[in-house]
Amino acid sequence: MIIWRGWGVLAVLYIALCAALLGGLLGASVLQSSAAAGPLAGIGIAIGGALATAHGWYLNIIGPRKRSLAWAEVEKPRLTRAADEGTLVIGNVRPSNREEAHALVDQVLEDGKRQIGRHGPHSVFWIPMEVIGILAIAGGVVLAVGTGIVALSG
């Protein structure tokens, strides 16, 4: 049973689809060469890994950072206005003066950005998509080189 979170299953699908298209369809069916199928499958795995890495990086790293910055842009004017008016209350605590209120605003913004901008949930077996992609690139290159050497020597 495969366990994934978010769009993590796409990493497996990218890798499998690219390997099947290049190794199976192109290598075995179109070229009708079993010797070419292995290296082409390895190249397909590497290409699928590159797709998984790029998509995983966007979903897990870039997307959360963008959301945290957008949240901070919306919240900063509201919190600053509340601090200037003396109506700011964070965690049932009302700051005693404006300097303390503005320091509290900065702290709330940093805590919020850190919480919202943390790593995304897109993974398979608790391994992030981008890591699966990097491992697939390495495995695909090893497979392509290994089967290519065997095909050339045989």
C-alpha cells in the first residue's frame, strides 16, 4: 500500500509514465530493440525524476514561502493600525505602550511567516516529492549507464 500526502503521488506517476513512454513505447515498440529499452527507461526515470523534483520544489518550498509573504503583507497594516490605536491584543495580553505593541507586531509577523511558510505536505512514505525526484534522477542515470554498457558489450 502506497501512502502519500497531498500531491506526492504525482512523483511516482511522473517517474513511471516517463519510464514507460521512453523505455516501453519508444525503445521496445517503436525501435523494436530490447537493447535500447533499458537505457531509454533509465533516461525516462531520470526525466520523470526531474519533473518530480521541479514540481515538488514548487509545491513544498516556493508555494509556502509565497503564501507566508502574502499573509504578512495583509496582516502587517492591520496589526500596525491596531498597535497605533492601542487596541492590539495578542494572546489575551495588551501591550503597555506603543513600542511594546510594535515589537509584538514584529514578533507575531515572524511567527506567522515561519508557521505558514514551513515545508509543504506533498510526500510519498514521508519522503518529500523533491527528494524522491533527486533519487530517481540518480537511479535513472545509473540504470541508463549500466544497461547501455551491457548493451554495447553484448
